[in-house]
Amino acid sequence: MYGWIWRHLPGNAWVRAVISLILALAVVYALFEYVFPWAEPLLPFNDVTVDDAQGARG
């Protein structure tokens, strides 16, 4: 997959490297701005139950 992307980018190796870096940063940005906030409520990380071992103090 990466080879296919590399072959289809324009320019020499330096231009391709810069374009690849920009594409990678765009993917990371899209994940943090759109995908992770959408998926966060679906994940069980906040379903934590902790019992008070010494009982409720009132």
C-alpha cells in the first residue's frame, strides 16, 4: 500500500517525503478531530465500578 502511494505522488524524493508527511499529519488530525470523539462513547473505558471496601461514610 505504501509503495503504491509513493509511486503515485508527484515530484522527486524530497517532494514525495514532504507530501507524505503532510498526508500523515492530515490522517492524524482527522482521527483526533472526528473519529476518536465519535467512537469514545462506544468504548467501555468509562464503565468503571469501584466498591467502597469500608462502607459508605455519611
